[in-house]
Amino acid sequence: MANQNNRGDGAPPSHIHVGAETHKKGWLPWLLLALGVLAALLALRRCSSHDDGLARVAPASGTATMGAPTAATTASPAGAAAPATATAAAPAGTSGVGPYLAGTEALPRTFVFEKLNFDTAKSDVRPEDRNEVNELAAAMKQYPSSRMRIVGYADARGAAAANQTLGKERADSVKAALVAQGIDAGRLETASGGESNPVDTNATSVGRAENRRTELIVLQR
């Protein structure tokens, strides 16, 4: 008969004592896993910051910078006339002929008589406008090798052919006034612009007076 008091002999114990080493082996994998997740999060955050920096440094092509409007923002509304550019600016007055002849700017150069205008359908130089012609004659005397072309214009009233003739007559009148001041006629040539290339509106009397102008083109110093 088996000894009941020794029935547990040779059998494994019902309770096993887990030591410190076993506990260490249990939580170590979890610690390593947590560290790996933390490292991955830090790496993702670093990449995200790097991408944001690139976006700030290199904006997308075509993006306008503050203070420098693009062509789209400065374009005139449909049907509106474009503003005049520097190259389309009005010619300088004849008071600048003397300094120009003394300089080295390229030829030819156009000037406009500032005070010389003509009455409607007339080509004679008015007495009050002769001072400007005399000043031009003085500048030409200082530079005796200079040559000029005088171009007369008319407003749009009347026939175009008649205005073409009137423009030439006005240019010839200015030439005659310069010759009367001692300028050699061979240094002067004349032409007509007729009613073309108006500088002001032909709808008002003031605008028409501006269009009855005379221009001077310096051909040679």
C-alpha cells in the first residue's frame, strides 16, 4: 500500500518561486519595444520638420513675393489703354537742345517747341513765339556743325491733304525765322507730319492747339 504521507514525492511542486532574473526577462522586451516606438516617433517628427523647412525656403514656382506684383496683378483692365512707358514719353523742349549738343547722347533726338503754336489754318510764326526760335538759333550758332529737321503738324480739322500741306508750311516758317537769325539754310530741312500722331485730343480747342505744334529733330552735332 502506498504511503499517503509521501504521495507528493517525485512530483513537481505546485508553487514555483519566480526570482529577480525571471522578472527582468519579463519586462525587458517591453522596454525595448517602447524605446523603438519612441525612436520611430522622433524620426517622423524630424522628417516632418525638415519638409516644412523646405516648403518655406523654396516656395512653389509662380508664387508672387510681397511688394513685387506679377504681370497678372498689374495688367490693365480689358479694353483699357496701356500707360505710356518711359520710351514713349513726350519729347523734351527745345530749351534742352544746347545741353544735348554739348553732350554725347545718341543721334537723332527729337525736341518739341514749348511755346510755339500756330493759329488755326495759319502758318506764320506769331511775334510772341519768336523768343523760343531765337534761343534755338543761339544754340545752333554755338555748334555750327549741327543740322536739324523741322516737322510741322496740324490738328484734325479740314481735309487730310490740306493739313499735310499746312504742316509743311509751318515747318518752312520756322526755318525762315531761324535763317533770319543768321542760321545757314543748308543746316535746316523741313517736313510735314500733317494731322498724324496727335499729342492731345482733337475734340477740344486746347487739345487742337497742342496738335498744331512743331518738332525739331537733331540730325548732327
